[in-house]
Amino acid sequence: MGQPQILCGKEIQVTRTNQSILMRVLHETNRTVIKAGAMLASLGLVILLLAGSARAQSSELAATPPMGWNAWYAFGCHVTEADIRASVDAMISNGMKAAGYQYVNLDDCWQGKRDAKGFIHANNRFPDMKALADYVHRHGFKFGIYSSPGPKTCGQYPGSYGYEKQDAETYAKWGVDFVKYDWCSARLVYKPSQTEAAYEKMHKALVRAGRPMIYSLCEYGLEAPWVWGPKVGANLWRTTTDVSNRIDYQEYERMMFVGFGQEGLQPYAGPGHWNDPDFLQIGNRGLDLNEDRTQMSLWSLLAAPLFSSADLTRLTAAQLAILTDHEVIAIDQDPEGIQGHRVSQLGPVEVWVKPLSGGRMAVGLINSGESPLPASVNFSKIGFSHPVHVRDLWEKKDLGEFQRSFKTMVPKHGVVMIEVH
């Protein structure tokens, strides 16, 4: 994140190493997981989390993966109130609101100074935060904000360390609906073993403040937040560092590393508690349209939160069509809330599946190679013992009935996404 990328850079290196090891191990142990296994794992997690459900704010806050827009990759630390208002207006006019994007989230760099009682005030780029939240609400959206459990945010603005109560009360007073809590400088005041307690401290403060707010943890997957996130009241947690480092703009490679790195985390996702691989990069520098469709497809198969983080006033018609595709979004928002998993890999071609309600299955055939390549899925390997009907979701075509398998060509850095039933 901007200047703070220097601060977070060391964490990126650690996390890359950890995730590389995790990916290699999980690839061997999970590649043959099928529909029944995924559903059983999700059921098991629901049972496991019942004991902690009383401590969570509410699974109803995120019964399906949250959808919205975040200011960070579009504006960074230069964000202004005018940018937020313009994004609200754009989401209405460009169809994103109608497609289900609900949250309008301000990220870092909004903070000003604290008063004598420790209450935070916004800086001069946000002269009236309550009025801004009212504007967001008045247009049918929900409003999100950002802080850190450390003394400073990643952008070197005041964090919430020692002021959790005051900040939670302020957010409730302003009408905040979503809080992203980013580790940043917390590593300077907390030991790794204290990570859970640091996040739980803010959760308790938010509950006492009395306003329901989605609680989003961002500690880059360093301490396996998927294991303990629900226990500290989280509705979603970042599993990785940033999906874009905005330094070398190797966006496709970074996006695929992050997306494929979610394999093995399926049991920890479900209604009210989601793995978060960071924001959609559609509309930002570095991805072409095939790569845009790949991220939208993979994130939807992963039941990931869908947050655009581009300048919404500059999106092309083709980019908007990808962001608002109702059939692909429906895969992400399926009420069963099952995160997809990899079923096969042959070189740069991977096949991922996501069980859906009503006995349906979403299948993504993904080619990360440098030329078009063939891809196929065997229906018996994903739980079907009878002929199936296949629909191509991106092409909006019913392809008919297939007996044993489906084969197709997938473009370079592209995806073919089908629904099977």
C-alpha cells in the first residue's frame, strides 16, 4: 500500500514463502476432493463454529460473500470525499448496484487527529464523515471504514491501538456498516501469539457500540486467521498479502498465485465467515479481458468477497460487463456458501469446481499458459453418474446434454466457466 508497502514488504516475503509451502502440500493432499467431501467439510465447520457463534456479531451480516467497492487500489492515500460520492453515483448509473454490489468502503488515509478524550476525527479531505455515510445510505448502499490494531495504519495515519472503545463508538455514531482492520504497525506492539487477542479487543468494542458491522480482518494470513477468525467475531479474513503490489505490475501472476493459493481453505468458508483473497483488479492496470474474466470466475468459484477497487468512473463497457455478469455473480452468491476446490491439474490447465444449491455444480477450466490449450472435466470425478446438462456462463449458451465429460479449448490466460446439472 503506497509508502506503507515498504512497511508491509517484509510481510509479503514471509507470506509468499509460507503460502508456497502450503500450496505444494495441499495440492497433493486435496486434488481429489469431490462434491461430497466439500459439503461434508462445510457441515463439519458449521458444527465446530456453533460454540463461537454467540461471540460473532451475526452471520446474517455476511450470509453470502459481501459485495461492494473499496477505494484503495483506485485512489490510495489521495482519496477524497468527492471520490467516494462519485463512486456511489457511478455504481448506480453503471449497473453495479443492481448487480448486488452493496458496500462502499473507505480504506486508509482518512484519519485526522484525536481530541482530548481520544476520539478520532477525519482529516480535511473528509470534512463531515457522518454526512458522507448518510449520502451512502441515502443511495441504498452501506458504508465501510478502515483502521488498524496498531498505533499507526499502513499509511502512517492514527490506528486504534489503545483507543478501540472510542473508535468503535465513533464508527457507530457515523453509521459505519463495515470495518476493515489491517495489522500494519500492530507487529510493533503485539507478539504473534497476541494476534487473536488484538483482533478480539476491537470486536468486543464494536459489539458494545451497539451497531451491527461486518468485521473484516487483514493480517495477511500470517497467523492462519481462517482457524481462529470466527472465534474473535470476524466475518471475513484476508488469507494473503495484497493481490496487487503496484510495483512491477505483474498483476496476472500475482492474481493467480493468490487465487490458486486458496486451495485447502475450503472447510473454513461458509455463511457468515469467508476467506478473503483481496480485491478484484478488473479495471486497474495490468490485466486484459481474458484475465479479468479469470479473476471474476476464480473468485466466484472460491465464494470470495467481491469488491471492486478500480476507479469506477473510468471502467469500459467490457469491464463493466464482467463485473456485473449476473450468472457468474450467482455462483459466488449461491446460498449454500461452499468454497470451490481444485479437482485436476495438467500443466498450466486447472479445473476447479464449486457445489451449488439444487444439486448443481459450477466448473471453471482455467488456462494460465501462454497459448490456447485444451481442457476437460470428467463428470464422474465431480459427483455425477448420469448424463448432465451444460451451460456456458460467459457465453450465455446452453450447450446441451453430455454423457461422460466436457472438453473445450481455453484461451491464453483465460477461462471457460460452465454450470452442470
